[in-house]
Amino acid sequence: MSDIISVQDLNLWYGNHQALHHINMGIPEKSITAFIGPSGCGKSTLLKTLNRMNDLVKGVRITGSVCYLGQDIHAPEVEVSELRRQIGMVFQKPNPFPMSIYDNVAYGPKTHGIRKKAELDEIVERSLRDAAIWDEVKDRLRKNALGLSGGQQQRLCIARALAVEPNVLLMDEPTSALDPISTSKIEELAMKLKEKYTIVIVTHNMQQAARISDRTAFFLLGELVECGPTSEIFSTPKDKRTEDYISGRFG
């Protein structure tokens, strides 16, 4: 399985505080990679670096490289909006736009110049189907998205991200604000989506990482301690710190 994203000797500072130290790792395509570790370990910071969301934070400085499909994402010729189209993001708290369900999903394609109603209709239906929410919303596409439940809103946000046809989907603790039933729906969805997309998920929930991911990366104090097949990380970790975290001795 080839790597779609490659991180080499990545360091990141917020002002004088170094949040990431010498990160080296690959993200294999069409698989689920989970980032785990205690709060403040750098996992969300790294996730947001993969599509340059950290550009929006004042005082950020980065050395090293993040390559996507072989190109350094910080190269001057990289168009950030196109990078973020190809590497989409779903956040911790569902954040639908205060508009109809249909318009939420059509927003991205419209921004990228698609105007024909038939084409938009097709994209909206496909994206909502891929996000496993079509059957629940197909009769109320013109209703306000804020009327949906939290779990439905999160699946709508996934549909919105899929509508612009990304290659990679970054998920920053996508189930932490959801109830157990909604959580299991998102987990099932992620496992289905990896047939078409590469997924990177930050999670506080180790059981979640064990259930759905193919590879797991454990972070501590801004360092990547260990990365490998999930079954190995959870059964035979190579580093004592990984073992201590997984067995609940800290975190």
C-alpha cells in the first residue's frame, strides 16, 4: 500500500512553544490511520498541518516537509484552496452552515464553479448517500440543517466534505460530541468510506482506534512515539510509553 501523504522531520512552533518534534511518518492510501495520545500531545496539531489549517493560526512556524502525492504542500506554487479540496476536514463539533441541508452539501461544488441544477442534484444525492444519511433527509432537503440531530449534523458535515470529491478526509475527534448510537454510525461509515478515501482520525477513544483503524500512531508531548499496524500497537507495542498509555497507566 503506497503512502498518499509523507511527513519528514516535521517541527512546528506556536510562538516560542514547540508543539511537534521531528515527526516522520507515512499515511497509506485508502486506509484508516488513527492518531492517539493524551490531550496536548500534538495529534490535532499534526492533523491540521496535513491540509495547512495551521496557516490560520498566528505565529506558527514549520520546518521539515509534508508531501501529498509527492509534492511538498508548503511549496510556493501550491494553491491552498485546492489542497483543502483534496484533503477535506471534519471537526469535533458538527458545524453545518445555517442554511438548508441541500445548500450545505451544494456549497462546495458551487464555490468550485458548478452551477447546473441537475449536476448539483446528483452531487448532493451521491454525497448524502456516501455519508449514510440520504434516507433520513431525502424528503426534507430544503429544511434548515440546524434542525437535524447532532449525529445527523455530523454525517451532513461528512457529506459536505465529500461533495468536492477529496482524496483524503481528516477527522478531528468526530464522535466526541455524539451519543453511542451516533458514534457507532460514524465508525461504520468511516470503515465503508476507506474503500474510496484515505481517512486520518484523531481520537481520545482508544477502543475506537482499535475498532476501526488499520494503523495507529501514538503521540506524547509533541513526539511520535510509535506508529504501526493497529493490531500490533495494541497487542505488542515496542515502546514502554505506548504500553503504559494503552493499558491506562496515564493519559
